Amino acid sequence: MFLYTYLHAAVVTRLAELRRDAERGDSPVPTAVIIFGLVAVAMAVTALALTKANDWMKAIPNHTQPK
């Protein structure tokens, strides 16, 4: 009977500590989603800049590709 009383007291105490300490950090999932979104935006901006630069270079008269 002593074992049950001890386990009950330990579990109740631990649950009380967990309830009191509500701020236990952030899940890694939202962080991964934010990083993925930032990478996607960076890739889109890079592709747009590359396209604009290539179009600008092709608009130069007497344009030849470098060898």
C-alpha cells in the first residue's frame, strides 16, 4: 500500500509542476515551416533577378555570348 501512496504522490506532484510551468518552448514544426517559406521566397526572388538580368543582357545591341 505504501508503494501506491508514493506513486500517487509522485505523479500528482509532477503533474502540478507541469501545469505550473506552462512555457516549455516552441515546437520545431512551425520553425521548419517558416524556414521552408523563407527559402521558397528567396528562390523566387533569385529566379526573378536572374531572368531580369538575362533579359537586360539580351537587350544590348551587338550582344555576343562570352567564350
